[in-house]
Amino acid sequence: MAQTTCAPQTTDVLIIGAGMSGIGFAVQLLKQFGTRNFTIIEKSDNLGGTWWANSYPGCGCDVPSHFFSYSFALNPNWTQKFALQSEIHEYFSDVAAQYEIQQHVRLASLVEKASWDEVSGTWSVTVRDLRSSTVTEHHCKILISAVGTLSVPRECSIPGASSFEGRMFHTAQWDHTFNWKDKDLIVVGNGCSATQAIPEMSSGPGAAKMITQFSRQSHWLAERPNPKYSALFKWTMKWIPLAMRMYRAKLYWEKERDFKGFDIETGAEIRSGWSKEAADYIRANSPAKYRDFLVPKTEIGCKRRVNDTNYLASLHNDNVDLIYDDPIEEIIAAGVRTKSGKTIAADAIVLAHGFETQKPFGSLEIFGERGASIQDHVSEHLKDLNEGYG
């Protein structure tokens, strides 16, 4: 079938991605330069980036809400210290509406290729409408990548995946038609997504029958209370001059203070304290049979720390089983077969095994000066780095 091509479009600034960064950049174009000569290309069917794509049960942020927000759009109405996905997405949608950003967004559109033209000093950007498959060539003076690193889910590489007869989906592509009540589930991974989703699916009247979690390695888990903000607190944030700015500054100082622990040499003593605190917390709150595994043997800070959202408590539930010493060998029609030959049946397999953090552009091809490929550049400079997001 012949490819349908639309008339070329021209804009000063083209932004790839309508998440937190893309919306924020667009607002600054308005505030600092007074221009609306920009276009945002978004592959999803809504604004919000990772906070729209990730809607799995228990999805939330591990940064305090009053800090994980724009300095130009403070929000006195956050309901709790660490907001959940729906509230975060609502916040970014409200900011976009306030500054009328939606009129500049092309939803369900994918940037396939971007090439720099040294003669004209402009970018030529190929955009495909994912609904109609029509292709439009955009020309811009400035090209901004706001795609984020948590935008391309890692594909399942376990042998036999195509033979599974139940539901299988990534946490960032959650199947909301699936009801896990009284079902047997397998969860692959134990990063932030898995540790947030498992407590939600394993408790309450709608709990799963059985959740079997497979984990290759442990993460440093940190205690994370999540207090609700009272009406008085929210009133104070809204009406007392500078109160919200001061609270945000306090959160900022706490984060900056902790950063000293990441200095390889001078931060060793701080990291040692973190390790002891986290290890003591894990041992005190996890089932005895998992403790040796759950306390990492790696240096704290080498990978992203995971906030405990009742994950350790959920491991005490009779309907949760953590398997760390018998990995999945293959996926079969009715579930999985482990290395030891054990077969575990499942109605659904949830892939919580992270993102292609070293391939943030996905299939997008970007060519700069003299035709240099940004993918080749990124691969060359990141080939020796370990991934820290799961």
C-alpha cells in the first residue's frame, strides 16, 4: 500500500515528548521568550509522558511531590508526601491546560527520523501519525529531545514467550482489562515497578490467588513513610506567604545533603551508614527465609535505591512467593518452567524488568553534523555503564 504523505510543516522549535520535560520546556518558551512557534510530538494518546504510560497498580513517585513539581507551578493541594500516578498526571495536565499547551501537541505521533541540514541550518524531522499512518515532514530551527529514559519498555527475551496462552504485559503497558482477583500471577523483576505493584495485587478483597515473583538480584530498600497532608497543612501551603517555597527548599536541602554520599572517596563513611540502616530495616521487616537474599552484596548507590511501599510486608502474605535461586528457563503455554525443571502455572505474566535506559530514543534515528548518528555516539559512550533503573 502506498505511503500517504502530508504537506511539510515548519516551526521554530520542535519538541519530542509531552511529558514533564516537554511541557516544562514549552512553558518556558512562553514565559521567557513569549513565543508559541513550537510543536510537541507525542507518541502516546495523552500528555504526561511516563506518568501517563505507567498506570500499573500502586504506581507512584519516589520523590516528594512538593519537590517533584515545577518551581513556576507550585501546588498546595498535594494529598500526600509521595503522590501516586493519577495525581501526578493530573498535575501535569493542569499545568498544560493553564498555559494552553495542548493546542501545540500532536498526539499519537511518532518521530521516526531527524536529520540536520548544514546548508539551511535546520532540522528535517519525519513524523508518522500512528492512527492514520500518514507521514509529515517537519522543518525546525531547534530540535529538543524530551523523551526521557523510561519511555521504551524492555522486551521479553525469555525463550518461549510467544507460546504463552495467558495475558503477558509490561508494567508500562498495563492491561487494564485484566482482573487479577483470584488469579495466579508471575511477576518478573523486583525494581520500583514490581515492589509497588505486588503489595496492591496481593492484599484486600480483590487480591490475586497467588503471586510468584522472580528476582535475579536484590535492591537496597529504604523505609519510606508516606503521610497524608492535613487540611491545615494544605491551607498553610496555600495562604501563608513563602511557606510552600520554604518547604520545597527544605526538601531540596535534604536531597543535596544526601548527594555527598555519592563521592567515591569522601562519601564512603556516609554510604556505610546508609548500608547499615537499610540492611537493618530489611532484616527487621522481611521474612527470615528471604533475608540473606534481600540484603544486597553490592555497594549502596551503584544502582537506584528502591523505596519500600509495603513490599517487604507483602512478602509475609501467604499468596506471595519470591523465587531468587531458581530462574525462569523458558515460558510455556500454561506458565513458566524454571532451571530446576519446576513448572509454575499462571493466568498472567507481568514484566517488571525495566526499560531500555541505554536506548532512550528507541527506533528514532537522529543524524547531526556530517551525518553523525546520535545512536552510535550514545552506544559508544555508554557501552561500559551498568543500567540502574528497573
